[in-house]
Amino acid sequence: MAKPNYQFEKRQKEMAKKSKQEEKRRQKLADISLVDSDSQTAPLPDAMPSSTDGAPSIPSHVET
């Protein structure tokens, strides 16, 4: 009867774990680069300043 090769099993398990970690690292880098490129190309919306009480302020060129 053949005895189990524990070293081989351990090495296979470690290689699978390492490749999984590497894939996660690559995915994170890809996500970060997508976010960076989107933020650089997308124009920022013109935000209207709000008053201190939380209600939106009315621009000065609009008559009330």
C-alpha cells in the first residue's frame, strides 16, 4: 500500500493559496486604476453652495 505524500499536498495547497492572493492583488490594482481613470476624465459637477442652516442658497442672479 502506498503511503500519502504529505509534502506534495502541502506544496499544492500553498501554491493555490499564493495564486489566489495574487489574483486578489491584481483585481484590487485593476479596480483602483479604473477609479483613478474615471475620476480624471469625468468633469466635476458644479455644486451650488448651501447656506449654514442646511437649506440650499439661491444664486444672486435669481430674483425672489
